[in-house]
Amino acid sequence: MLGGISIWQLLIVLGIIILIFGTKKLRNVGTDLGGAIKGFKKAVHEDDKDDEKKDVEPPHAKVSHEEPGNTYDVQAEENRKARNEEPK
């Protein structure tokens, strides 16, 4: 038993649904549902393949950027000037 619903109650509900919608309409709904599930599985499978391809690609080359020592420290210059200009 499924939560207090017997097999006979399920068959009665199924019979009412068939009478309301008809077998042709139910067959179309089943076909559409099956196609949607197949499409979903295919998309998930392709996504897994894309992830595998990304893992196989070689890493990008590392580029080093080195500048000569042409930087200018303004605060150090100001501190040096302040020490030189102090009254003695």
C-alpha cells in the first residue's frame, strides 16, 4: 500500500484520467515527457564532456613583467627632506 491508497483506487483514478483526456492525448504527453528527459540527459552528458576537455587543455603560459627600478617613493623623499630641514 502506498500511504493508504490501494491498487484499486489507483486504477479507478487512471480510468477517469483516460476517460477525460483520451489515450491519444496521454500518449502525446508521455512522448513529450520522454523527449524532455532525453534532452536533459544529453545536455548533462555534453556538459561533462566540456568539463573533461577543459581539464585536458594545456595551461596558459605565464608571463613575467619585470620593470627596472624606476620607482619613486614620495613619502621617503618627504621624510628625507624633513630630516634635513630640521633646525639644529
